[in-house]
Amino acid sequence: MTDVTKEAIEAAIKTYIEPTLGRDLMGAACVKGIEIENGQVKVKVVLGFPAKGVMESIKAALVGKIAAVPGVVAAEVDVGWKVAAHSVQKSLKPIDNVKNIIAVASGKGGVGKSTTAVNLALALSAEGARVGILDADIYGPSQPRMLGISGRPESKDGNSLEPMNSYHLQAMSIGFLIDEETPMIWRGPMVTQALEQLLNDTNWADLDYLVIDLPPGTGDTQLTLAQKVPVSGAVIVTTPQDIALLDARKGLKMFQKVEVPVLGIVENMSIHICSKCGHEEHIFGSGGGQSMAEQYGVDLLGSLPLDIHIREETDSGKPTVVAQPESRVTQIYREIARKTAAKLSLQAKDYAAKFPRIVIQNN
């Protein structure tokens, strides 16, 4: 019988390119252990992103690759994940109990950014992560309605707020603190201060990801987030329309200037499928998100259809990912979530939490 070597198993694993990461698991440092005994091989894989939806397919693919190695009698693969904290802007420190902040932004309004943000957060949760969402749109908060949350957040100590909960998401929004029809007639400094307080004075509980739903544009709120909030990565939402793409480019360049990695682009309303006859039509043009991604060297995370159900479900307080968990649209949202988290997992990690804090005392 041929002796099985660790090198042969590693070589076999390298031939499998994991679709979400776009690279092999050895190169991505996801293989954490290889045991070989009498032709029986056990491999431990720890991904850096939640992957409940693809865990079994990864396992099956690796077992097939390893079983094909001469001398292997049996192959066993254990696949899990562990989300690490990733580095943020150089001058900032991560927030307690939040490993990673992902900003969801668009250059202009009306492209479905808030809908994408809430479904992205729910999809990350469905993939197995602990997730929160912060509604940073002070003038037009929409997450309370989209998540079907009413009431006011509690404060146990009089200084900080407890996040509201819906569909396993921790949520905070200025919309929880005011009446739905009350306009926020505030100037810029008050808005940025409110955003900082909502972020820092909420008792987030052990989050892998905090998704921040930004207001459209590149003004005060976005600049505050870029300069004062420790962001691990950003996702840009656009439609294929030239006007939307022009503004989306501004948002992308803003994040690049402040050294926040852009994890990718989501093209929303990419195609309309008629609910009566099934006819497909590119109402807002086609290929805009892909060409923008290629132009700036970032990933196109996914394209979403213009679908009446997406609008109806978020309006009714039960977004698509929870309203129709088996639908094709939910599959796309989950693919986008996995790609976003996988892209982030390849970024530099933050090791500050591993070092003890040095305290100097005068005795």
C-alpha cells in the first residue's frame, strides 16, 4: 500500500478553488490540521467567514479530492468557521464587542441601499454570524419599519441603550427614539454627534459584524463615519444606470481616500422579470456594476433583480431573507453576504485585542 504523505494531501487540497474565496484553502490559511493514520485522513478546515449555506459542498469537494490521492483509504473533513476582527483606519481602535463594521453606502438615493443593507445583515445571520445593524440615516431612518420593530430601547444604567432585536439581529436607529412622522430638523454637527452616540452608547453584544446603513451621498455623515468610526470594509450599492454609477464612483473614491477597503459592489435592480409573462428587461441598462468593478479593481458581489416582492416584504417589516428563505433572491443575498465576509476575511487582522492593556500606577 502506498504511504500517504502530508505533502500529497496538501497538494490535493490546493487543486480545489473554494468558489466564495476564489482561491484554494491552503493559500487562504484555512487548513488548520491534517492527520494521517493507516491511509485514513482527517482534515480540519476553519474558514474566516460564516458559511452555513456552503459548508456541506466544501466538505464534499475536499473529501473527493483527498479520496483520489493514491493510498487514501478514507477521508474525513471537518469544516467550521471563526470570524476574526480585522484592521481599521490607522488612527482608530475597534469598538468593544464589535469585531467588524461593514458600511453599506451609495452615492445617491433610490438605489435600494437600505433594503440591501438589511437583507445583507439578515443573510450574514442566516450564514451563522452574530450580526447587528445601525441605521445611520438620521434624516430618513427606515430600518425600524423594515425590521418591523416598534417601541423604545431600554437603558439599564441611564447612560447607554440596549439594542432592539428582530429576526436575531441587534438593531439601533434614531427612528426608535422619535415618532415616525417627526422630521429631524438638525444641522450637520448635531447629526454627526447623534451618529457617534448611537454607535458608541449602544450595548452591542458580542457581534461578528455590525452593518451600518449609511444615508446616500458623501457629506458630513459619511465623512464622520470614515474619520471617526472604525470601519473594516465598505459595500457600494448602485443600479446599472449611468447616473447612479457616477455617484457610486464618488462613494467608492471617498472610502479609498480614507483608507477603508471597498469589499465590493452590489448591483441592484439589474433586471426586471415581468410577473405576468416572465419577460426579462434591463430597465436601467446592463453591465454597469460589472464595468465599474473592473474599472476600480473591486469585486462585483452580486446582482439583484427589480422584484416587487423585495419592496413589499421590506415595507411590511419582514425582509426577503426571512420572508422567503428558500427563494432565489434570498440565495443571491446569501451569496453576497458570504462573498462580502470572505473578502473581509482576506484583509489584515487586528491583533490589538490579543495584547494585554498596560496600566501604569503610581504606588
